[in-house]
Amino acid sequence: MNSHDVVITGIGLVSSLGEGPDAHWQKLTQPGFQPVLDAERFAPYTIHPLPEIDWNLQIAKRGDQRQMETWQRLGTYAAGLALDDAGIKGNDELSTTMDMVVAAGGGERDEAVDAAILAASESRNDRDVLLNEKLTTELRPTLFLAQLSNLLAGNISIVHKVTGSSRTFMGEEGAGVSAVETAAARIRSGQSTHVLVGGAFQTEHSDMLLGYELAGYLHRGPWKPVWQRQGGEGGGVVTGSGGAFLVLEQREHAKSRGRRIYAELGPIVSGRARRRLSELDAEIVALLKQAELPAGELLTISGASGAHAATAAEKAALDANPALAVRGFSTLTGHMKEAQFPFAVALAAMAIDRKAGYPVFDATAEKPFDGAPKTVLATAIGYHQFEGMGLIKAA
Amino acid sequence: MANLKDHMGRPVVAVTGIGVVTSLGVGKTDNWAALTSGKSGIHPITRFPVDHLNTRISGMVDFLPSSSKGASHLTYELAETAAQEAVSEAGLDSGDFGGPLFLASPPVELDWADRFSLYNSDKKDGGSERLLRVARALRELDIFETTQFGSIADRLADRFGTRGLPITLSTACASGATAIQLGVEAIRRGECDKALSIGADGSATAEALIRFSLLSALSTHNDIPEKASKPFSKDRDGFVLAEGSGALVLESLEAALARGATILGIMSGCGEKADDFHRTRSKPDASPAIAAVRAALADAGMSEDEIEYVNAHGTSTPENDKMEHLSLSTVFGERIGSMPVSSNKSMIGHTLSAAGAVEAAFSLMTMRESVIPPTINYDNPDPAIVLDVVPNKKRNAEVRTVLSNSFGFGGQNTCLVMAREPV
């Protein structure tokens, strides 16, 4: 134990299951819990929709809410939950010295404007002129900021007053991995005492689905658990809206202000397999080795997306170690892209804090885990690129 | 013998390779010649029609093979070109760099050209249903990869043989400086002995231009394009959208000296502070910018008296230049009136995600060449901003230390302190 150890003192979660660690724990530990699905709105794709959220609870000013599209609002909301949970929200001294690393993609375009431009393009050859004509007159001026990647962090600064530093990492699941890894490295080296880290993904927008489907990654047809989509129609990914933020803190800093500690963040490892050269299998094995797994049964919170190749590679590598009791949480939440790794870390920390594992999310592919986990593995193997994992330990 | 550790006991970080591309040309030689002769790269837009647009000028990079191939391809080529120059200058293996990659690049979106072509490839249904249906029948990944935020860095990692999971980041107009800061911090923490930091932006599409236009951020002085960017002038009316890239090879001084590399400069300090005031406007008292400058000085272990030149953010927007002046005059006091402060953006426009890296490259060259590039178009000084902006003509001067400012939309402020020599 070291005073510069990284501990988790705040968790903010939103998904189709609800909001906050308690709601998630209750549902995820209910044996045979059935996911919340919407198979109609974006058919033939199934999604896990956002729960009902009272944005006012974390974003007090309506004016602020109007300046954000749903993705930014969702992230700002989840960040607020984590700050509240860590007792930082509203504390000026802690907020203004807090660093922040946000994993972000892009926000929501104006679907109506885009659809009108595309429809008009069928009868016009001067498409570039059409674009100027429509965009200059129909785009809402503030939409740009409401969808801009770094403005999720910008809004967190404005709404929650986190202003020590602000960085936004981009790059799907890998951005979430790097965000946690970098935040932890800052704390371990003494550069930061407390860091807000996380991401959000709002899938209920056609462009967010298009981002997967341009490579045929989405699962179609009847919903199935994440491990059972190989050979099914489509590419295996079922997406979900959600967000996950963590407050990471230097152990000494957390102790000195008397905060409850969920868990300690152990080693975070990451990599970039050249998947075209079939390096993924070996990369996952190498990361598992680097993570220095403890001996004995190990609860493993997998962020597997369902994407056929990546999920098969991850499953093979995890199955090869009989000590791992794997839980693919995308079965119940859907894939949340940039938020995937922070979400996995949060679920791992909750299991340690509550001294219990999760029941199987898919009885055909997962095995039981009994007892109180002392260490939990969290993974995020990107559906297309980038890989990471980390160990979360009892504090 | 130079100190290998800084005032906080961390490894000193040296620059051993520099690369740059702007509308003024490819590479340091051409850029420096143009920059020091006060030449502007701002020109009329020819990449797309300008019908209906209020702003019809930019500092786009129109001379690369990817210039007409969309934001993702151009951003990649800009990054690759600058990185190749930097890695070659450093004398390192450009296919096996062996350190991490930090890339500042613009957020990606499906280009309109692809959107139109996908949509019009069939006639069934309409709107997003049609796009999704056509998308899932695609049998190649080219378009998909332009929509993945990590793809440019992934390709660069392949190309240069960088180590580990590359980080792609955005802190808006401060991104390039943040990429450098991340590299500096990784070396200081002992995670690596070298890092490749790149800022690249080839995203000056019609939609990007319109978005900034709708925020009233762009200059509309279309008639004489090279005169449109006029930082610190009374009649400044917005920034000029531009493209470019800057790349630095960062190395621990110890590793660089051990392999006999030429030391091009020292990254002495990095500082940042976020603003919580507004999405596009800075806090009226400039306190976040002031705090970012002070944090960079503290990180460098320098007092304000030790800074000899400021490479300003100097965007030419009414708001930024006023706020930047307030922050500099607060930090440097009386001295600010006699201290050279110039804006490269007067010539190259605002290269957005690349700006911090491009301007760090020029800051390092300023020290090496003992020439300060001017702020051009300074014909009508803003009486409220009393600065020595190195007006219109370069100045020969010994410069041992530089402060380079980057202040972004969304309140992300990053400042870098660089030195010519190790101490």
C-alpha cells in the first residue's frame, strides 16, 4: 500500500438499467434479469435506450441544458453523479483543482437538416452548392458546440466547475482505456491528486448507428446475449446509450478528507494489435500476462462488444484461463463505445465494494462466481481497434 | 554539462526533430522563409463553391495529393508529412520510432461527398434508413475508417512504428499544445524516453466553415485575403480558418545526448487551466488564461522575467486578442509593452487542432534562427491593446525562451514554455 495508490471514490453511471451504482447493482445482481430493449425505433437494429432522466437533478440551468445535445447532457449528468458520489460537487476548492480526462466521440447532427439535403441531392447535380445553401440557412448556430467532441468536457467545466485541467481523448473504446490509464499515471506520479475520468455514448441517433454499420458491425434480427451472436445476422454489436464517470483519487488525498473508497485501481494495460496481420489473439494474451492476474478464481467484467472477430478472440483468450469467471455486461447494457471501459471499471469496483460477484448474465456462456472478490479484471477489446484491461482491487 | 533533471527532479525533455506544413508550404525551410518575409498563406477558397458563404477565404492546404480527398485523408497526410520531417531530422528510424504517439486532430464525421454518394447509390426508402441499408452492404472499410476517431492515429502508428495504444485528443484550439504536453509528461514520468507529438488539421470543409461562420467567429474580409487575419488590430473581425500540421520528436535530454542527437530546443514547462464561464467566450477577468500562463511558468521553474518572447494565440477575433492582452499584461506587468509578442496566425490563419503544434515548431525556430516572425497586417493598432507585436517586419533578436499560448473553444487553455538551450 502506497500513499500515491489510485483509489476510486466516486462512481456515476447511467444506462438503460437506470442511474447510479445502487440501481445498477440491484438489477445486475437479480438472477435472470432481462435487458431493456427497443427493437422498433431503429429496426432492424435493437438498442438499449436511455432511461427516463430528470436532467435538472445534475444540470440545474435550463440554459445549460439547451446548449447541449443529448450525448453531452448525458455525459455531464453522469459526471455530476460521480462528483456527488465522491463529495466533490459544490466544493470549490476540490473542483477547481480537479483534473479531467474525458473519452469522447462526436455528438448528434441535425437529422432533419441532413435528410432534407440528401433528399434534395437526388434532383440536383450541384450538390456542393446545395450544401452551402441549406447549411447556411438551416443549421442551428449553436448546434456545432452542442455536438463538438471537446465540449462534453467544456460543459462539465461550466456546469460542475471542474477546472484544474481538461483533456478529451478520442478513439472509441481505446479512448476510454487511455483516459483511465493516463489519469492513473498522473496520480501515481504525483501530478494529480484527484481526476474525473469517463465517457458517454448516446446511441439513439442514426449517425451513431451508421458509425458501426459502415463496416457492417451491427447485429440484426432477434436480440441475443453478447456471447451468442456469432453466425447471427449482421455483425454482432448491439448498442446502448449510457455513461460512466469515475472519480480517481490519490489514496492519501481520499483518506485525508475521510472519503469512502470503493476499490483501488491496479495496473491498467493497453495495446494496439495490428488486426489485419492477425495479431489480436496474441495481443489479448499478452495484455492478460502484463496485467499480472492473481492466482485463483477471478471475476472478469468484460466489455466485449459482440463484434464477431473481436468477441471471438476475447472469449477464446478468457476461456483459456479456467480461473476467470466472465461477465459480458453488454448483454444487459449494450455497447457504449467510449464509455465501455470506464463502465467496466465501475462494475468491477462495485463488486469489490459490496463483496459479492454478479450472477451469470448468460447461463450458456458464463460460469458462476461465489464469494467476495478481492480483485476483479475489467476488459475493453475494441470492436474494431485498440485493446485494454485493468485490475481493480480491494482497497 | 547540462542538467539532465529539471527543478523538480524530472527528466529534462528536449526536441530533436521538427516538422511543419501550412498553407505557406511543406517543411521548415519554405515555411520559415515565407514566415520571416511576412508572406501570407491566406487565399480565396477553391476547394468547394463559395456560393451563399459570407467567408470565402481560408488558409487551406491545397497542394497535397489528399487536399481534395476529404478531411480524414488530408489530416492523415498532413500528420504524416510533418512527422516524417521531424523523425528524419531526429535521425530516428521512420518505420520503427519506438515511442508513443500523441495526435491532436479534429473530430471526424462522415464527409458529405461520401454521404451523397452512399445515398444516391440507390432509390429505395429515404433518409437515414437508406444510408444504413446501403452502409451495411459495403464491402470495403475505406469510408468506415474515415468515421472512426482512432483511425488516423492507428494508420500513423503503423506507418511510424510507434509504441502502444496511440492517443488521439482534442482540446479544440489548444489541441496541438496538449499533444506536446502529453508527450512531455510521458517522458517525465519515465514511461518512455521519446515520444512523437503531432497536431494536424485538414478539416476545412464547407460545413466546418459554415459552422464557425454561424458562430460569427470568422473574418469576412474577403476582398484582400492576405490582409484578413490581423491580430491585435482595431479592425480585426475574426479568425481565418486554416489547415496545417506540426510534429515534434520529444526525447529525454539524457537519451538524446547519449545517441549524439542535435538538441533543437527544450520543452521547459506546460501549464493548463480550464474556463468554466461560457462555451465560446472567456471569463471576462481572463483568470483561466492567466492561470494557464502561470502554471506553465511554474512547471518550467521560471519567473515571468525570464520569458523573452511570446508566440501569441493571437487569433484575430475581437474576443481572444483582448483577453490574451489582459492575461499577458496581468502576468508580465509593465514589461509587456516592451516584450515582443507576435502572432503566426496573421500569416497562416488558425490551423485549429494543429495550431499549438505548428506554433511550437515556429517558436523553436525563432530561438534557433534568432529571428522573430512578425505580426503582419498591423496597420491599424487597437489602442486598447498596447503590445510590441513585432509589426509587419521580422526582427533579428536573440531569443532564449518563449511562451506559446493556446486558448480553445470550450475553455481549454494550454501554454508551453520552451528554451533554446538546456541549463
